Amino acid sequence: MTKTTAKQGSSVANRKDQGAKNNESTGVQLTVEEAIREANESSTVGDGDGTVDERVAVNAKQQLADPFGKRIASEDIFKHHQLEELRELVKTAIVQHSMALVSGPPGVGKTTGVRSVTDELPVNKYTVVYLGQDQNGANMVRRFTECLGLRAKGFRFNHVLQISQWLADNLKNGGKRITLVVDEAHLLDDQTLEDLRLLSNADYDRQSPLSLILLAQPWLRARLKSPFFEPLMQRLRYRYSLDGLSKEETDQYIRGRLTAAGLNSDFFSDEAIHQVFAYSEGIPRRINNLCSHLLLKARIAGISTVDAALVKFVAESLDG
């Protein structure tokens, strides 16, 4: 947890003492909302010891190193039962040069889980290509062409032929193993999904020249039940549906992130974590977004422990 300097501690104590004196006559204590509002309103007012903005700046390093931020090393990713299953499935698909489909709601950790595997692949044996920004199939095929070091020629059909020939030659010559990860696959058009299937054919279909991992939201599974996609479904040897964390896993996840950042694991009360789980439904991205806001509000308001009331206040403000 961030250490407060003597000067800062004195300033915070003075404000707390003053608040206590102001409320002695009425016997009313500040609510969470009032504490946050008071801190926010005082952020532009000097008190002799610097503004709240200046005190927050002292803690800038901790804020930038948000324990619930996106920049988490693969080795620090929270290992839970589903993630371990997913990792084994992805490893197997890569080793076997197979195709796999990983589905789940937004923010559940599909990309993070697959990245934790591809980051471990030896760079002298594997080339990993990640495509996750293009909804346009033609652009995605062109980008894949360029990622392989090829100069895209002509139209989309030519690009697919270029890639297919390059993959076949690479396989024949014993080049690096190619792993293609396609994120947001549910947004791709039918033809692009079919093109990806065709790229998995080589040597009279006796072996595949690449491993293909599709990451998508659950509704792609329903879409692939169409007879048009029967050949693709047969190629998708491995399929995994990733769900949110359980209540116990959410507790372990939050406390683990706090501890890794040097904060007290009890900074969030048990009731607060239960509320976070209820609002987030165990979806890691929702947990991260909510907890990041909770930490910021707690620092600004000088709150030493995040409780259920603060979670309710912040969660409702985010929903609004």
C-alpha cells in the first residue's frame, strides 16, 4: 500500500479532525459519497500542505502501475481451473498443427489465456501471427500476407494463393512452425472463414502447414452450425468455451493482484469482494475496470479499506 509522508499524513489528519469537529454537534458521520465528494471538491483548493492533486501526483507511480491494469506479464496471469484447461488445449492444437475455437463473452480472458501460451513458444522454432484488428476479410488476408514477409499482389484471391503456396513451401523446407491467432473471429464474413479453412490443407490433406486458433464470442458457435460451415466445423478439432470466474476465484484474483502490487490483500473487505463479484459476474475485464476505479476513489477520499458501500457507489456511477 502507498506510504504517506509525515507532511501528507498531517494534512489528512487535519482534514479528518476538522470533519469530526464539524459533525460533533449533529452526530452525523460522512457517508462514502460525501467523503468522495468532499475530496473531489477540495482537489483545487490549497491547504498549506499542497492540493489534493499534488498529493495524488506523489502516488503517480503506484497509479500508473495499477494492479488491475492490462500490462500484466504472462507469468503473473491468474491461473485458475478453466485457464489451465484452455492452456492445455491450445498447446495441443499448436503441437498437432490443428485448428481450435475458443469462445466466451467479452472480457472473459480468451486473448490473455492464448497469449500466455504463445509467449512461451521458442522463437527459433515458431512464428506467431496475431490478427485481431480487422473486421474486413480482404484486409485481414492482406495483413497475413505481409506478416509472412510477402508482398501482396493483385486481389484477395491472389493473396490466398500466395499464402497457401508459401505455407506449403515452408512446411516442405522445414521452416518455422506457423501459429495464426485470429481474434474477434465472430466478425469475419463467411468467405474469410472459408479461406482460413482452405489454408489448413497441404500435401493431399495429410498434414497442416499451420496451427489456427480462432477467438470469438459465443454466437459464432451458433453461426457455424449452418450446413455451409460443416467442412470448417470438422476441421475445428478442439473447441473450448471460457466462462467467468467463480466467487472464490474472484476473491483469490483480487487479493492476488493487490499483493503482487505491494498492497495489503485485505484492502478490499470480504463484503466488498462479494459485491465486486455480483456486479462483474466474474468477468475479469469487468473486475479490473471496477477495481481500478475503486482504488482511485479510495486514494482520493483517503479511505483505508474498500467496503461494500464504496463498491455499490462506484459500480452505480459506472453504470450511469
